[in-house]
Amino acid sequence: MATGTTKYSDLSVRNTVYSQKKMLETPQPMLILEALATHFTVPLNSTRVASWVRADALPLATTPVVEGVVPSATKFTTQKIESTLKQYIGLVSVTDVLADTHEDGNLMALMEQMGYQLGNTVEAIRFGEFVSGTNKMQTNGTNRSDINTELNRTVIRKAIRSLKLQKAKPISRMVAPSVNYATTPVSPAYVGVAHTSAEMDIRNMGGFSPVENYANEANMFPGEIGRVDAVRFVISTEVPFWANAGAALGGTGMLSTGGSNIDVYPLLIVGMDALGVVSLKGPNAATPYLFNPVPSAGNPTGQVGHAVWKLWTTALILNQAHVVRVEHAIKQDPA
């Protein structure tokens, strides 16, 4: 990974409103978890704690009433779920040679790359939290070290059954991929988030229907490739995995980083309001800065400027029973 100051023939920086807008617009289409989750919007200068409120289910009212007698009232209760915000910063240094001699087109390229950096950082933080959930199953065996089988329709149906028994609602809306907060209705389904490498295994499952066969392709999740039964599948390169954590590779034909044991991947199957994120939208979501190379107390020769983004964020599983992690292997050479 390169570090330090960007040199001549790289990128120029000028402080323009358009470049700041570009930095925030760029990552929106790639934020898969942004579309699925329940959002907390950070108010300016107000708190370092993100909080979500979850309503408890009301009991069934199955007792017949007696004429003239008012039945006992049921108390409505909620749970507050909190997580502390943490700060993250992306910083790129640029020289005065760039500012003096380069065209604005390279400025847009810099803002675009910083936007990708911002988006990938946020997704990595969220995935790191969400793959640690307690509700899990596997394609085979009882421990992660037993896994030697790819995704299949049987385990998907087990996960669907588990979510339905826990009364997890299918996701029927998504947050639109734009810099402003807005929701869009979608065809109700649970959403399965998988690593990009699992795409062919998913497509080879019995009952798979690609997005091209949808009756309405207008409202699809970012990265969506199709569905199996009640699960719509989306893929991302940012899904983490456990290298060499599965069974012995042998002749299984599964992916392996080290060549001795199988790599284990998570598939997250998510219901409505199961995940909580801090929204990467609105005026307080992330703060971009552009500083031209000008003389200052800390930079007396005016040779170095900076492009910066700052972000306060966190992520949390709001309901462990409403998200299932399916641990699986991936075929090295899918048919």
C-alpha cells in the first residue's frame, strides 16, 4: 500500500463545491448494507452515541371479553439499542507542483478515488460487525473447521425457515443509492449478502432466477444478481472471509488461500430492521476538506496541500434472530 505525498504527474486539488459533492456521490451505488439497514442520522454537534429503538411484539388478545367489563390494557414497551460512534479519517497529500500545473480533470479523479476509499471503509466496518452475529448455520458439519460444501438450496431453505419462525419480516423497502435519504419500495424478500466469489455457486443452485427474469427490474438492490425462493441475492467484494479455516482441502475442489485447508465464507441472510448503520447521507454524514498548498504555520514553504474526509460512524446488529450467517465453502471451478 502506497503512503506519503502524491508527486508530480499525479493529481491536482482545488477547493470547489463540485469536488466535495463528487466525493460523497461516488460511493453510493456500492453501499450494499446502506440499502438494507435501519439508519441513524448523526445530528451536527450533538452526540457520540447512535441509538435505535425497537418495539417489542404485543401479545395475542385471545381471551373473550365479558359484557360490561373493560379488559386489562397491554403495556407497549420498546428497547433502546445503542452503539458509540468512532471517528475515521482518509488523508491524501498533494504538492504545490500539482496545484500549479494540473487540470481540473485530475481533481475529479482524486475525489472519485477518495469517494471509493470512503465507501469501502464504511462497508468494511459494517461487515466486520455483521459477520460476528450469534445466529449461524453451516452448509455441513457443526464447526467452522468442518466446512467443505458450497451453498445449496437446502441450507437456504433452512435459513428461511429459521427467520420465519422468529417472525422476521421480509425486506420490503430499500434506501435509495443517493446522497439524500429516501426509501424505495421493493418486492418483499429476505436479502442474502454474499462474497463476489460465490456468484457462480449461487447461480448454479436449483430454483435460481436471475434479475433478467424479474417482472420488474426497476427497484433492485445494489449488486443484486437474482433470487432463490424467498431470498434475493446481492454480492460484494467487501464481504470478509476466514482463510484456511475450513476442512482439509484434499480433492474437494474448493477455494483455499494456503492450499491446505478450505477458505470459509459468510452469507448473511437479512430480515427487515435486523441491521443498524449510521447513514452515509445528508450534510453531516461525512466531511470532506480541500486545502491548497499555501504557506501556513505548519507548512511555511507552501509546498504541501491535503484532501481529507472525516467520518463518525458505527454499525450494530439490532436483532440477532433476524439475521442468519450461513458459513460455506466456494467451488474453485464452478460449472
